[in-house]
Amino acid sequence: MAVDTLGAWNQENMGSRLLADGASVATAATLVAPSITVIDSTYSTANLVDTMSSVARNQPASTTTSGLAKFGAVSLVNVSLALYKDSQFTQMFGTIAARPLPPASYMLLAFRDSITIFASFNLPPKVAPMLPTSVEHHFSRLSVAQFTVPALAQLWNSPLHLLGLDLYNRNGITPVRDRVRKVLLDWPITSLARMCMVIPAFGIGATVNNNLRASMM
């Protein structure tokens, strides 16, 4: 049974535990996105938070967390790198001459990525116990939640993504009605495309990372 004792620190085998964190990240990232530093950094941060939390709370090394500290740390790293990546891609592939992203676009894209992080690292452990036990005849409930929750979150994320891009591509006085029409038109296909991106990154990637980390600790 896990012991949550703030006065004691579980520092046993710290070197091997940190190596396990790194190996889990490298394997997961190589499987789903070998060239994207954002994924590497995101899982590295998540694993480091889990390891430091298990040390501070004197819990088993394989313990994972789903609290605000993890959300804050992972979001800070992921959103910072993702916004830089998105700003470069938007300027390269936008429909107008390259220019800096407007602040409103940055805010929308940051909110988009924060929702994805929360749905990928914080919600699955909370949703899994709510799923019917019959699911476990085929897969663990946590695995099902890890694949479905981040994917479904893209239904909420895609309008933020589309509006952020539209504010960049159609700078100037564009009626709100026209922006809403554009977002609604592209919402279904964009949601599907983002699901196809998120399922490997935060479904397969997270499952491989968590299982490998647990087995190596």
C-alpha cells in the first residue's frame, strides 16, 4: 500500500529511476514522433514530476500523479514549445505574407494546448474508474480512457485552433459572422485530423511511456 508521508522521502535507487524515466520517454517518442522535440519534452516533464512526487511523498517509484502540479509543469513546457512550433508553421504555411502571430492567436492556441494536456495527463486516471468493468475483458480501463479522452477533447479544441489561425490569416476588420461560419465549416475535418494526431502522441505514447516506466521502476 502506498504511504503518503510528507515527512519522509523515498530516495531509493534515484539514479536508476531517472534512467527509467528517460528510457520510457525515448521509447514512446520514437514510436509516435521521432522528430518532434515537443513530445520528448512533454513526457520528460511528466515523468520527472511523477518521480519527484513519489520521492517527496515516500510513495512507490512507479506511482503517477494527476494533480495541478503536473498539469502546470507539463503545460508550461508543452505550450511554450508548441506555440513556438505553431508560430513558425503558421508563418510558413499561412495564406498571407509572414508576420508575427497576433496576441489573440497566441492565447487561443495556448488554451487549445492546455486542454489537450489536461485531457491527456490529468483526466484519464479520473475517467477510467467510471468506465464499465466489462471493458477490461479486452483492455484496461485506463488504456481505454487514455486513448479516448484526449481524442474527444479535440472536439472542443478545434474551434480554438481554427479561430486562432483565422485571426492570423484574415487580419483586419472581418465580421464575426464570417469567422464563425469559417470555423463551423472546417470544424469536422479539423477535429478528425487533430484526433489522428493526438491518438498516437497521447494515446499510444502515454500508454507506452506509463507501462514501460512502471515496469522499469
